[in-house]
Amino acid sequence: RRPDLAIVINGGIGSLDEAAAHLAHVDGAMLGRAAYADPYLLASVDRVLFGAEEKQLSRAEVLDAFMPYVADELARGARLNQMTRHILGLFHGQTRARAFRRYLAENAHLDGAGMDVLEAARRIVAGEERVAVAAE
């Protein structure tokens, strides 16, 4: 009756496969909590939902691509934790993910926290630097 009206589902969608199933019936599907808990989920949106064939970046490549943005924002006066809170789940389900999250949570909010903190977190998740984290 209202072909000009876009129908978008929002809530309870936990995967791209679920979103694809909904898209058979609606115009859009929103991934809120699922994407925030595991931001890497978004790396495969183009492939899964739109059939794109580009190479998907690895989690480490996503983090490396994020670094220049962080450096620019720090130079403008932003605080590191304002940016890193959005990538805490980037390594969700991966080895050393807990150590990555914990290191950022404990250090990114400190006065003067800069690229050195993010670079250390990258080394931790890559296994190049050790930190003690219970039940890794």
C-alpha cells in the first residue's frame, strides 16, 4: 500500500545470515549490539549481503588501517579511549582477545595515553608482547 515507505528491522539480529534472511522480507536490517560486540562482523557485510568478491581484511589489517585515524584524532586533542572503546571487540573470539581488551581498558583512559598504548595492544594480540591475563 505504501511502496515509498522503507521497512527496516531493528533488534535481535545476531549475524549477517540472520540479516540476509530478514532482507528477503524488508528493505533493511540493523545490526546494533552484534556489531558492537564483534565489530569484525562488519568486515564481511559486502561479501555476505551484496555478493562482493574483494579480499576481506584481517582483524590485524583492520586495526592497522584504524591507526592513522587515531593518530590524527589524538593530534586534534581527542582522548585515546574515545576511539578505542569502539574496537574493544575487534578480536572477539580470538586468542589473546581478552588481553587486548584488558590492556586498552586499563591504559587508554590514562592522561597522555597515545599511539604507544594502541601499538602495545596490537603487539599483545599478535603475540609479540606478553601480559598476564587470567584464564586466557
